[in-house]
Amino acid sequence: MISMNENQVSVVLIPGFMLDESLWDEVVDEMPKEWNTLRANLSKGETIAEIAQNIAQNAPQKFIVIGFSLGGYIARSLAEQFPERVAGLILIASSMRPDSQQQKEHKLAAIKLNSKEKFRGLSSISILKTLHPSNTNNKFLVKRIQEMGKKLGYDAFVKQSMLNRNVYDMSKIKCPTLIISGAQDQVRSTEEAIELNDQILNARLETIDNTGHMIPIEQPKVLVSLIFNWLKDLN
């Protein structure tokens, strides 16, 4: 059971691949002002488990962790390693699948094509794949996502690209879990959300319509509403 006493709700937000803390701007704006929110980053640690450990060092004693995409892998690691501290787990547009051989080769090619001097964030083509069709002409949004990656830099791009995603023990996750997928997500499929839901005890799966992969930016109001209602139902 998660306490809904608003002054006691602490939330740790973990962004996805080559995204920084500003990913959550609209989400935090929609959250109750009384909630204690911590925006984590992926800067410290060389593995998913180490990144999770470093986030835990700065997190409240008891918290709900919200992970987006790659951040969902790290959020799961937090729930596995610190079950006594993670009161709830929310996975947005994430997966339990490791990178395929094709994905690994694509990432290696992207690393070789870039360098510290040349890196300007993710390509417009790869960013457009993460957006709902209605946002494909939104140059401001594409630029915003690109700038996040540019700010994080080439070293972060290499580290995050090479993370081994095939390290987890789902049986260790005992806390209530909410899994959220985007109906028009071209990066993470509905099947991947269903796999997570089937493997995690005490999980609920919800789908948000009219959004691509970038749910925190494309549908923040609906996202927070789902989270809030899920928390209320747990009480």
C-alpha cells in the first residue's frame, strides 16, 4: 500500500536514452505541488545497476520511482536492489528486452560515425521516429530533444549506447507496478508492455492514445492523471 498523504509522496524521475532532467518539465507541472520530486540523471555509474545505486544515494528513504524508456530499466534495477525503499514502480514506454544484434550493430555504427567534436545530439530521423505523427512537423520539439542529447555529449552517448540491458531478476520486484505504453509508439511495442505486465507481480498495464514514444512530453496531463488514479486505487 502506498500512502496518498500528499506531503509524504516522494517521486524519483528517471529519463530515457540521451534525455536530461528537462524531459519531465511538463510532468512536474501537472503533479501536485506538495509532492517531493527528484529528477535523476544517468551520469554516474557504468552499468544499469551502478547507475541505479548512484540514484539511490540521493533519493528519499522511501519513494516511488518513475522510469521512461531506458530509465525504466534503471527503475527496475532500483526496485530489485532496494525493495525496502521503493514503494511503487512506474514504467513508461519501456521494455524488458535486451538489444537485438541489429540494434547493437546500429549503435556501434552511430558511435563510429560520431566523435566528441562532431556530436550534435540524436539525428532528426531517429527523433521523428519517437514522436506521434501529429508532431512530425514540430521543429521546436525535435530541436528540444536534440538539444538534450547535445548537452549530455558524446561520452554519455557512448556509455548509454553500450549499456547491457540484459541484466535483471524480475522476481525480486514486489512493489505495486504501473506499466504505461503509447498507442502509437514506434520504438516500444504494446507486446513489450504486455511482457512486462506478465512478468511483474502486482502490475497494471495502461495505454495512452494519441502519443508516440515521448509520452512525458506528448501527453503529460494524461500521464499524470493515470499515475494519480493508480495511486488512489492502491489505498
